[in-house]
Amino acid sequence: MTETQSIPLQPKLNRLFRLQYEEAQKTHVLLYPEGMVKLNQSASEILQLCDGTRTVDQIVKALEAKFGVSNLSADVSAMLEESTRRNWLE
């Protein structure tokens, strides 16, 4: 059985991580003292909105507006749950 982690109400990147665009790899990465995580476009779009001021609903709405789609709530929540589990968010 896996333990579920609750997503912070206003998720923000854990201060141990830094999100930045890596020109050499043409993608965003999460840098941390022990290494680096290469992110896909969806993950980087979500994490860029995790600034501690937006709620999960606001993040979903912003992404839906940016990409002209709807029903992103489940996908965004799944990414945020995994990010919380990996301690990327606080």
C-alpha cells in the first residue's frame, strides 16, 4: 500500500530545489545538491506556477487558459501529488 501525500494548499518549490531552463538540454530541470531532474514540458509548466501564491485550482485554471484545453485537474493533481511525494514542493 502506498502512502498518499496531501498537496499543499498553495504549493511552492522546496527551497532545496531550483527550477531553471537548461539550454544545453532544451528543457527545464530541477537542480538540487545531489543532482538534477530533467522535466518534461508538462511538469515544468506546472512547477513554474508553484510559487506559493496560487492554489491548485488557480494553477489548473491558468494552464487550461494558456493551452486552450479543459479537464486538466486530475493530471495536474497527479503531478502535484508526485512532486509532493518527492519533496519537490512544500
